[in-house]
Amino acid sequence: MSGLVFLLAALALSVVGSLALWLRQRQPTSFDQGIEDFSREMKALAPPPPPRPARRTSERRD
């Protein structure tokens, strides 16, 4: 009988641990999160900004 209790306790602990990990790792599903995901994807697809012109330095000798 104690073997069955041990198996049930191990199963219960496994289910609780799996549920906790699933809840922690799942993707947020709020409306704002959807907007943020879309914005992040649009930024990733956007072309890179144009290169900045090199600054000219004058060589002054006093």
C-alpha cells in the first residue's frame, strides 16, 4: 500500500510541477502584448537606416 501512495505522490508532484512550468513559460495573450509583438516584427522587417555621413575633422595646427 505504501508503494501506491508513493506513486500517487510522485504523480501529483509531477503534475503540479508541469502545470507550474507551463503557466510560467506560456506566451502572454493580452491585447497590448499582441500590439507589441506586431510592432517588434515590423521593426525587424524594416530596412536599415541610411548610413550617417562621416564627420570631417579639420587638422588645425597652431
